[in-house]
Amino acid sequence: MNIVIEHEMPTADIFCSLKKSVSWPTPEIDDASDALSGTLFGVVAKIDGQAVAMGRIVGDGALCFSVQDLIVHPDYQRQGIGRRLMDELMLFIKTCARSKARITLFSAPGLQGFYDQYGFIERPGNTNAPGMIYTKE
């Protein structure tokens, strides 16, 4: 299986399709397009040209970043695709973020350990989507 990671904005169709595949609330296509227009950086994983995963970063591009919508289609989970996407997202952040920048995300339940390896620390609170934060030194 040849997985290609593209530095590109996911399309609204990809965005909605992947959200639906993991049973996340799926916006209308026009709302998805509007939301994606505010993305600073996006990555899409493809197999044979078909998108199977995505991730994106939103924020101000200097001091405030949020990892959003890191989604791997269930048929392709546990194969290292999410790690490859997260590596690319973190490389972007480490390149662009200024000293003391705050990077946040909401983890799917039970996946906090995945983000621990990137330096994110869980914040107490909502167990349905644990908030996590990383501060660039």
C-alpha cells in the first residue's frame, strides 16, 4: 500500500466524507468550504489517489494554533497514517510558531497518549473530547 501525504487543503467533499466515516458531526458542504477557507495548513493522505485521512491547522500563524480534524478513515486506522499526518502538522507549527506560542487540540476519547508523544499535555475537563495544549519553547 503506497500512502502519499500531500500538503494541500482538503476539499469540502473530503472533509465531510472523512468526518462522516468516523461518525463526527458533518456540516453542510457550503459550511465546510467556509470553514476550510480559514485553514493555515492542511495535509491529506491518499492511497491510489483516494483521500483516506486529513488534518489541518487553524490559528493566527504566529502565537495561536489549533490542530483540527485529524481524521483517518476507519479502514485505514492503526497503520501509521495519523502519525505521518501529525508529524507534518507539527513540522509546520515548529517552523511557523513563535516562542511561547500556544498550540491546542481536542483529542478523541482514549487517544490522548497519541498526542503525549508530541508534547501535548491533557487539560482537565471534558472527557468526551479532552483538551490538550503544547507550548513551543
